[in-house]
Amino acid sequence: MKKISIKKIISIAVSLSIAIPALAGGKVSATTNSRLITQAADTKRFVVYFPNWAMYNVAHNSMSVDNIPWDKVTVVNHAFFTVDSNYKIASTDEYADYQAAFPHSGGWNPGELRGHFGEYKYYKSLYPNVKLLVSIGGWTRGENFHAMASSSANRATFINSVISFLKQYPFIDGIDIDWEYPGVDRSKDPNDQYDRGCPGGPEDKENYTALMHEIRQAYNSSGLSGKLLTIAAPGGYDKVDLTQPDQYSQYLDWINVMTYDIHGAFENTTNHQSAIYANPNDPSPTTPVDIKNKYNTDYIMKYFVNKYQVPANKLNAGSPFYSRGWKNVDKTTGTNGLFAKASGAPVGNLDDPSNPGGQNSYGQMLQLENTTGYVKYRDSYSKVPWLYNSSLGVMYTYEDAISAAARCDYVINNGFGGIIAWDISDDASGLPLTNTISSKLGIGSTVNPTEPAVPELVSAVALGTSQVNVTWNSVSNATSYDIEIDGAVVTNVNSPYSHKGLAAGSTHSYRVRAINSVGTSAWSSYVSAKTQTSTGVTAWAPNTYYAVGTLVTYNGLTYVCLQSHTSQIGWEPSAVPALWKLQ
């Protein structure tokens, strides 16, 4: 579930055969993150989305970051950031993310953090093994994905902003791209005040893969090779076919398959929103899209593996912590409210009353289970429950603890990577769904915080006659860094650090240490760099090899090389910000 309301689009897959063009910088290894390769084969992920608006709404338990059960999950996805009109990463709620006061908020001094991010910084120091990603997009805020991905220059603008963001907030472990959906051209919903639509076209198929390739490439060339890159992928095979999972999956650490919102009151027949298996009695159509047999968790998870050769352990199945519902259910059709004719949706406690979807939190569904008139049923084929009130003509489809356990068994027995939950703030008091999934997946052991490790791959590169840039790899449980420059310590810095105002031909030494709430690492080894002694800079030329740090002039301006490459026509410094930075 993404924000307030969701309408499914049944779109026929576009058959395209487009080769991915060669990208600057050569090949990127299909081994995306060496830290993940060393995981035990049976280690499972439990990814929970945390919506930044939960703090405002009692239906979301007025949840803030300090309420997340950090000891019961492996990954927290912060929802949502967006791609702004300048094609840069941006918060959808700067007050909640950066300014609101929470128990562990800092002050207003430079380097201190407030809002959700202040809490994240604190809890990452306590739970360094829990990965923290920022999810970009969602159902309502994907309006600029298509344009951003449409050219290498626009992609580079976005990617550069992501790299800067990850270096500014080193406790963030990566990003999750939630583009709903590449290849689908969807106008904004006039009944949803939050929805901005999501333009799309067949060119997204190639551009989506290029985006993933270039993000991974930028990670590797920016000292961020340990950062994570994941996506939220559709639960409908027809939308999957509008992309190239067999190509883009090599650049991803894992794929969160949204095996929910499959059915809802955007249709006039009641059904399960997240069936684990197909029900042979399902009245859904089989053409032009086979919803009856193929719109279920089992089919789509195996579809990624069998058709696109995505490794099973890269795929996480979705679990909805909320309901969908119908009203005006015709009791003369279907069976006990299932597969019955209906129209419209009841207003759930998560809904905008002007545009309802029958969306209740799991806590609200437990209350309804104990409300007179409601009867709970379970589908022996699909392994999920539904709730029906024949006198009110209301039917709800949802996840409960039994179906959540069955979903975990399915993941375990088929070798998939884990479970994603939308969203953690919708669980009931006592966290019954969270506890069920955490227990089934073997998560929940107490983590004792430790001092951070020594920063690795510290490098100093002179940029011209008056500046040295110092970079290092992020330390997973560090919240800040100190740098020693020629014997003097500067606190609370991040990579890259720019040492400016230097004399031409001068040599400077540097070392770095990591900081968190537990303590301080040892210093790294010293590195040094000497500023250039001459201001002579050659003009940019095609078919020329340029190393990182090389200065060139182009159209009267001076640029520094960011990634080693051999130049070619079309890669002029002013056209490719991923390769060159204006001085």
C-alpha cells in the first residue's frame, strides 16, 4: 500500500527487444555487494517499510522511529523520498524527516540531526547490523522517474545527488527504488489529493536497466561499494515484462516483490489482495492478462526465477499489514462474501474518507474480528483469510498471523530471500504480525552495539593547486568521522572531505577515524597528497584517457575528472556531470 489509495492498472506487456548500450566506465560486476555474498545461505531478510507520515496518524499508532522493533527486523526502508523536478533526491516531508523533535534529537548546531533522521542516526549506532535504506517514489510520488531516467544526463544528475546524500548521511545504507511502474503511463488520480501520477513509456524498459547499472557504477567509483541498491517490483507478471529483470537484477542486492494490492474495490468482484496460491474457483479473467491463475504470490515469485533467472535468494515476498475491502456485497453471489459482486469500498481507519479503499490497520481488523456480525473465513487454496458481514454487505481481505506464518513457510521452503511488510506502523498492539514473521524467519536475537571499525581505503587526491579531496569507505555502524590534517583534528566530517585554500606545491597528511555512541575507532593509516605546482591546464579532447583528479578546460571553464575514462564525442565535461565537475 502506498500512501492513501491505490488503483491497479492491468496493462498488456509491450514486447521490445532492445540492447543496453555500453555505459561509461566499463563493466560493473554482477557481484553487487561482497558483504551479502558471505551471508549464510539460510539467512532471511525481514524488510519493513516505515512511512514518514505515521507520526501524524493514530491509525498508524502515531509511530516514530523509536517505536520500530529494531531487534525483530533486518532492514528498515524509510518511505518516502522522491525525485524532484530538478531530478534530485528529495524528502517528501522535511519537517518529519529533519526538524521534528524526538527523544534522541540533536540541537540546531552544524552536524546535529533532528526529525526521523536524528532517530535513525541514534538507532543505527545501537543496531549496526540492521540495514537502513531510503525508499524513493511510492505510488503517489513517482511523477519524475520517467523524465529522470530518459537521458544519461538526467540520470547522472539524480545519481550524483544520491551519492552526495549517502555521503552526507553515512548511517544510511543505501536506496530502494519504488517506481510504480516502468513502462506504464498513469495519470494522477483526481480523487487522491496526494497522487501525482507516474508517466511512462516503452523506453522505460531500457532506461530502467541503465539507471540501475549507473547507480551501481557510481557506488563503486565513489568509495561506496558497500552501499545497498534495491527495488520494489510489481506483483503482476504483465508489468514485470515491461522491464528487464534478467539484466537489472545483477546490479541489485535484492528485489522487494509487492505481492499485495492484487485485488481491491477498484474491481467489482471481491477477492484476495494477497493470495499465496491460486484458487481454481477464482472468477477473474484469463485474457488479455491471466489474473485468475497468475496474480498470486506463488506464481510471480517463481516467474522471476523461471523466466528471468533471478536468483531466488534475491527475491522478498510482500506481506500486507492492512486490509482492502468492498461494500454493497451481493449475498446471492460468491461464497460467504468471497468472489461476490460488489461496488465501492467501506471507509477504513487508514483511508481518506473521500476516496476509501477499505484500508484498515491490522489492529483495526482484530477489533472487527470480535465485532458482532463479522465472520472470519479462510481460503484453503490461497491460504489467506477474509472477513464478511452479510447484514452490512461488507467484505475485507487481509493478512493475519496464520497467513503470515504460511507466507514465511513458503519463502523458506522455496529458498526465497525473505519477507517485506507494508507497513510496520499498521501492525496491532503487541506486534503480532511482526513477531510471527520475525520468529518464523529466525530473527530477533539481541544485538550488543560495538565500537566502529577503522575506516578503510582512505585516499587523498590533489585537485589543482589549492585543494585536496580526502575520501574513505563508509563504516556500517559509524555515525560520524574525525579527520586529522597535518596533526590537527577536525570533528564531525563525512567523505569526501575537501581541504581547501592550500599553497601550490604543498604536501599535506591525513588520517581518519570513525565515531558512534559506543566509542571511537583507531586512526586509519596516514595518506598524503601534494597540490599541483602549475596552473597550466590542457583543453579537453575526445579519445583521450583521463584519470580521477585530472583538470581540463572546456568552453573557457575548468573541470575536474570524477571517474577515470577514455573520452569520446558526446561526453564533453558540460554534458556528463557523472564524469566531470565544474571547478
